[in-house]
Amino acid sequence: MEEVIKISTKRKKTLKPLLPKLGGLGFTRLSYSEDKLVIEKIESEDLSGKPYLFYSAELARNGITVKYTVPSMKTKLARTTDMGIMMMNLFLLLRDHYEIPLHAIYPFYFPLLRSLAEALESAKLETFSQLTELQTKYHSLDKKYKDIIRSSEQNARILVEMERGNEELKDKISKLEGFGDEVLQERLFEWLKTHDGEIDVFEFSKINGIPLGRIEEGLDLLIKNGYIKKG
């Protein structure tokens, strides 16, 4: 999905003096003419080498147009936030070349800030509610588990079922309290830093107790989020 932001403004002077500075900022493509300057950045590629995240900015005489990709609706808020930061840096760079009034950028930034506030509050309440519910279930099952331990051998089947449910809930609580995608990425990134950018997925899986499929997901996330590049 692609988002487009159009900002009405007026250029005060030529953009040519900015070219050396922009050229050193790592943009993938830089195209300049008297009428407009276009910059493009491919931020990340997936495992197949296809561009996954990228954005562009067209700096024309009477306006600025920013286009950027949003991988999925689940990541839209985070992606929009990143682009909001990118645009603020761009506006700072262009402050002597364009007049950018507040009302021109208000339609983009106000909904973004409001969505961030709502998302943070919702996430906090949802996480607390889920964690409380799982902890309650865990303590209940833990009590039953200990009672079953003291029971006779005829309850062996029930004991096995309770042990399975107990472990599943422990895993859910562990993930909720932190061992999700972020922690997986951090562990993978730290491993790569300390092993010269190489990873033995079988050894990593054995040491960390992580399935091979999750390791591949973590590596793909590191690539898509721009932390590493596919060799």
C-alpha cells in the first residue's frame, strides 16, 4: 500500500546548493532539474531481493509531495510515525528554501499524534488486561497442579493434561511480558555482531530454545526493518 502526502508551499530559492548535502545522506536516487528535485530511498528488501520499504519526496516549485509504502495495516501507525520523523528532518533541511506554514502540515501531524496517543493508551490497557487474565489462570492451574501431585495414581491422566496447559500458559505469559518479535530481533542482532555477521541457526536454536521457523522470521524482520542486509 502506498500513501501520498501533498503539501502546498512556495519555493523561495533554488535547491541546487542542497545537492552536495543530499548526496551524502545515502539516498538511493537523486534527480534534479530547475523545476523539481526528486529524492528516493529504498530502506529495505525482503529475502527475495524485492524492495519492501521505500519512500520518495518530490520538491517542486509550488509544493512538496511525499510518497511512502506501508507494508500492512498492522504496521501503518509505526510506519506513518517513521515518515513523520523523516519529513520533520526534511523540513529542517529545507527551511531556507521553502515556506512551510503550520496549516500545510497540520492535516498530517494532528491525526498522527492523536492516533499515537490512542494506541499507547489502548495497548497499555489491553496488555494489562491480558496479563492479569493469564496470571489468574496460571495461578489457578498451578494450585490444581500441586493438588494433583498429592493425589493418587488414578489421576495421572489429568495431571498430564494440567501440565500441558500450565506450560502453554507460561509460554503465553513469557511472550506477553517481552519475548516477542522485538526480543527475538535483539538476540539475533547481538549474535550476528559477536559472530562476524554469521549465524548457525541450529546452534542458535539449541542455545536459545527457539524453533528454526521463528529464527527465519526474526532474520526477515531484521532485514525488513533495515538492521541488516541480505548477503
